[in-house]
Amino acid sequence: MPPNRDCEEQSASPSVSTAAVRPVAPTRFVLIEPSHAGNVGAVARALKVMGFDDWALVRPRWPDVLQRPEALERASGAVDVLQRARIVDSLEEALHGISHLCATAMTARDFGPPTAAPRPYLEALAPRAHEGTSGGVAFLFGSERYGMANEDVWRCHVCLRIPTAPAYGSLNLAAAVQLIAYEWRLALGGFDTAADDAAPKRAPRDPPADAPALSGLLAHWREALQTIGFLDPAAPKKLIPRLRRLLLRAQPTASEVHILRGVARAVIDAAQGRKR
Amino acid sequence: MPPNRDCEEQSASPSVSTAAVRPVAPTRFVLIEPSHAGNVGAVARALKVMGFDDWALVRPRWPDVLQRPEALERASGAVDVLQRARIVDSLEEALHGISHLCATAMTARDFGPPTAAPRPYLEALAPRAHEGTSGGVAFLFGSERYGMANEDVWRCHVCLRIPTAPAYGSLNLAAAVQLIAYEWRLALGGFDTAADDAAPKRAPRDPPADAPALSGLLAHWREALQTIGFLDPAAPKKLIPRLRRLLLRAQPTASEVHILRGVARAVIDAAQGRKR
């Protein structure tokens, strides 16, 4: 069974389709002047696991960043998405077809757009993306060292601020992309309307045993506990009520009741065998 | 103005307090057999930005992982949290004081706990953490290469499955930790202290027993069931996993574990008395 993560050292897997899972307004991720090739590779992987593959790098520090070993290694099985990155000279070139711009930054700026937490903002934006009324949506990320320039923030519709600890808000670039991509994907409805909906899913299990079955189980155990001298019928204390409360929380199935009665029977047999 | 992210190459900033922002049940992150020192450093940073600092490494591939250059570099300003990692030889040692275990894995397993998406599950768990009725909460992450072992998943209350693209679900380890830490922090109310007032208050009940206490209870009952001939060690079938699943649902308190161990001891005594 495949683990949820795999080794960063593994060789790249063959290209697979990473087209967006459902038709919505295009989504683009834009890294402005990224300085670490490893981060660029990690961003490719972060996008691919969330089903995005449209992205651009504005003036990366390394012009050959898509071929650098650190990028390839951290991209792992997302080398195909890594190679799809467009490298451009200006933010303007990265924004063709994009109507709605989301900056990511720590703090609000004078004259800047409103600051919002990603979750409520993206949940409100997603219906417009589905309708096509938002136009293309881009998420902009500044350089590792300096964040976003004021003039880049000023042209955005919103400044998304990921909640972080007051004492330390220094998110890694790929981690920030991972969180935004995840929030946007969930806001768009996730990957599988049947499998990703809210309710936790259990492997189908038997229904809980009914009340008479639980009474029968408790009676059987009362007998077993008396047989081994653990329960004194003259001074039962709260033992049986406490066991009942535990069983009510556990909600055993009929087959689990069957097992527990089998244990009670075996206990009685073992104790009575001794007396014979 | 500080950018939201900073350079991974920068020297570590001086230690700052990373105590959890509000008093809740303890939260611990556990990495089982992590193989990449860089990932371990990135996890320290992912935890610190979300205000967590209690974590453990079970049998890391590099015993000196906390001192390795890749770990220090990727930890960036979170070297203090990196150094706080406890390195232990077994998962058991990592779980003292922990009652609620969340596995992270791609797929459900036979006899495994229910699978859930992180957001709804953690939003439902958080009020219990605030009340103190959940006991300590741990999030378990398997190795980069192999994910989690079945027997480690089996002892968990839930298997959290982060939504990922159908064609590529290979989250990097630190990215997975980042997403879970973020979801859990938001479920706990984020960093806004005003949200403290929103936490529901109820009469406290005894917290559930911790994971080592449940392991001890199951081991004691295994011995008892073998003594009375109900469990054949040569053909144990699924009896112990089924009892474990029942116990995970019941979430017994420490005093209930005490009672159930008392029953196991009385069963063994009764059976051995017979043989004398």
C-alpha cells in the first residue's frame, strides 16, 4: 500500500497528468525572485499534491533553477510540474489571464489591500471562481529574504496572512505555498465530492449490539467476576455500573459481544475446573 | 517590515519562547524513523511557526540528526525547537502522557481506526482538548520511505488523510506536518487570545488513560486469555486487535484501566490456582 509520502531521494516518477481536478477559473502560483533552488523544487511538489500545475517564477536567482540538483531532489515525483514553471522577467508577464491577485505577506501595508486570513477569504472567493466571475486567480509569494515589494502588494486585491505564532512567523516559502494551495483546493471543493466531504468515514462496521445483548453480556460477566472472587455479591460497590458505562461508550457490535461472552465463559470454566 | 518568510540560509535567531499560546491538553508530534535530516529541521520550523514545541523522534536514521548541517539549515530560526526534540527507541516511549493518537496515512487499513479528513476531525476534537477530556493528543508520522507500520496505525484513534491529488499524493514529510500543525492550531482557536472566551466549559471528567497504560492493559489481558486457553499464541487470529479497537472506542480512564487489570489479575490467579 502506498505511503502518503515518499522519499525525497527517489528518482522522478514518469509524468502523470496533473490537470486541475475540476473546471474552474485558472489558478496560478507566482514566486517573485525565489533565491533557493531547493525551495523551487519543494514548491513544485507542494502544487502537484494539491492538483495545481500553472506557475511562474519572476527573476529567479538561478536562471537554470529548474535543472539544479537541489530543485530536482526536492521536487521528488513532481519533476514534471517543476519543468512546467514559466520563467519571466517581470511580474506583469506572469499575470496574463489573471484577474484576481492575492498577495501573501506578514503585515498590512499603508495604502495596501485589505489583509485577510486565507480560509475565510478563499471560501468566499471559491464560488466566484466556479462561476467564472472571479477571472483567473493568482497567488503571489515574495522572495525568501525580503518578502514582497510594496508596489507588488499594492496591485493585489487582498493580502493573505497565514496565522503564525506571535514569537516566530517565519514560514518557509514552500510551506507557505503548501498551506495556500491546500486551502484553495479545499475551498474549491477538494478532490472527490464523495470521498472528501466532511463526515469522518469508518470502514463499514457492524451496528452496535442492542440493549438486551448488552444486558446479557453484563450478566454473564457478573457471574464470571463472582466465580473468580473479584466481585462480592454482598458488597458489589460500583463495579457493574462502571463496566456498563465503559461498554456504553465502546458501543460493541454483536460479534464483539459474542467474543466478550466467550471470554466470560472461558473464565468461568477455568475457575470451576480448579474447584473440581 | 518583516517578511512572512525568511531565508533558509540565515543564521539561527536567538531563542524565543515558543510555549503553546493557550493552556490546552498537551500536543505532541512524533516522527517515526525519519530518514532525512533536512526534513527534521524543516519540521522544527513548521512546528514553531504554529506555536508547538513538544515532539519526539523514534529511531531516526541519523542518531546525531539534531546536530546535522542540513537539519540546522532547514530549521532556520527554529533551532531552539529542533534541539527540544526527544530521541527515543520506541514509539511507546514517545507516548507518555498521550491519550489520543492520530495516525497520518494515505489509506485505511483492515482493522485500522476510522479514516477522516483533518479539518472536520480536528474541529471536533479541539473542544475536548480545551476541556481537558481528550487527554494529551499526538500526531504520528511514518518514515519518508515507508509511511506508518500497520501495528502503529492500529493503536491510533483515527487515521488522518490529508486530501491530495488522485494522481500524486506524495506529500513531503515536513509539508504534511505543516498542514496538520496548521489545522490543529486553527481548530484550537488560532493565535487570537480573544478566542479563549469562546471555548466551551463543562464539568471535567477524568481524562482517558494514556497510550502506554492501554498497551499495558492489553498485554495483561493477552496473558490472562492465554492462561485460560482462550487465546492460542500460535494462532492468535484477530482477537487482540479487536479488543484494542474496542478499547480505543471506549477510551477508558486511568481508574477504569486499573479495574480491568485487576480483573485480568484475578483471572490469572483463578486459573493458576486450579493448576496447583
